[in-house]
Amino acid sequence: MWLHKNKLQVTSCRKEELRCLKRSDLIETLAKNLPTQSVRFGCQIVAIESDPITSFPALYTNDGATIKAKVLIGCDGSNSVVAKSLGLQAPKVFPISAVRGFTSYSDGHSFDSHFIRLRGDGVLLGRLPVDEKLVHWFVGRLSPSQDSDVRKVPELIKEFTLETLREFPLEVIEMVKHCDSSSLSLTHIWFRAPWHLIFANFWQGTMTVAGDAMHVMGPFLGQGGSSGLEDAIVLARCLSQEMPMGPEGAIRDRELRRRIGRAMSKYVNQRRLRVMRLSAQSYLTGSVIVASSWAKKLVCLAILVVFLGGGLLSHTNYDCGSL
């Protein structure tokens, strides 16, 4: 559904179920199923080198520690140290800021489990229920000069967001007005240019990237986190197919590096077209918002038609396979 000139326009879409979850819940659930002390908090990678003896990656953290790894998977976000080590070009920034938040309805909400996008002049709002009482939403808008002054003050973020949405439906305004202020965030939209993904070097030796470190994109499709999970499944599958069944010490380091490298090559080949499509569709959707003329908007919309040939939510009709 779209909002245009204060009127909702309903477009046909597929009927597949969409699910939304809090990233913190996902991380906590995954962490609980890992061996004790597998996760280290409060440390950050500051440099990566190749071990001169084994040729495996050596990581240096901001607390002075050194971590020697057989396999290094950079999931360290848009400002990834691992991506820089691979020589990937730096992400670009959209002239758009995004407000994200959650709203809880103690008596339950009346929204269907659909991902809707409402578009106004220079504004895009997305809404997707997490469960029968919790709703996730975001608002993308052209970045005003006040952004830097309010990004750390939740009440100011809410105030500016409500001002941005003053011509939107009342239920949307009420949703933002009664949101959990502690959940609010205001950030600029970073993206890795789709044309940079065509020949980008996503792996080297036994090192690769996944998630935002590989393909950071705007929130316009609601697929950033999902594509990161797809990365994890494909990479785990490729590694399991190449790794020896016995103890790691059963083969020499040279053979281990060869097998890991082969797995990462498969992973990148299987993921490249998928992340290129998502990134391109997200980029075009954002470009429609920021375009300064109707001519540019029409060009972006015309190209989008090609990507949406299978329907508005065709990008969600994707199966990355099983482990």
C-alpha cells in the first residue's frame, strides 16, 4: 500500500507470510546456543594481518589482544575493518536519514501481518508487526540540517518525526506518538553501490564478509537483516561441504586453506546476484525519494518496473536452500 496525496493506493502483492523480529532477540538466541566464552563483548578489531608463518588471518583488537583465526568472516557492519582489508570500496551515504522504532499496544493492534509502505512528499514510512502487540516501523526522509542536533535525544527524534508525518493517516501518527522512546534511533542511510558489487572482491585466502559488511543497503525493502541470515546459511553450507570430517589436525594448513578458499569462492558466487538485485532495488527505491525532478523520478520508477516484474514483493520469494 502507498500513500499519495493523502489517499491510500493498494497495489497487488504476493500472499507469502512476512515476519519481523527484533535483532537483539535474534542475537541473544544465537549466543545462548554457542559454547561458553565463544562471544567476546567490548572489543573491536583495529587491524588485520596475514600471519607470516601460517598465512591465516591475525586480528588485533583495541584492547591489545591478538586473535589468530583459521577462518575470518567479517560481519562488522557498514564500517567493516574486514571489508577494508579486502579492498572493498567504502559505502556511500544517501541524503536520507532514517528513524527506526517500536510501538507496543497493550491491548493488541488491528494491523494485518503485512509490510506496508506509505509514501508522502520526500518521506517513506514502513510498518511491519512483530507480533500481536508489537509493531516495528521506520521513517525515511531527506536529511534536514537539524539531524545532527537531535540524533541522541529520543524525545526530539519523536518530535521531528511527528512533524514529518503531519499529513499521514491518524493511525500512523498515533503509532509514532505512543512508541517506546528508548527504541528510537536516527541514522543516515549507508549503502554499497550496486555497481560496485558486480566485481567486488568479497573473499581472499580464508577471509570473507557477510551482512552489512558485504552489502549494506537502505531499509526501503526491509530485507537487510534477512539477507544477512541468507549469507550465514549459504556460507555455512559451503564450508561444511569442503571441510574435512575428521579433526582439523588431520590435514595440513596448506590443504585446509585450499578447502576454505574453495568454499568461500562458492559462497560469493552463490550470493553475488542475489545481493546485487536487493541492493539495486533498494537503491532505486531510495532514489525515487531523493530525486530532485520528476524526470529523475520517472527514470528510477521505470527501471524499478524491471525489478518488480514478479510483483511488489517478488524479492521475498527467494529460497537460499538448506544447511
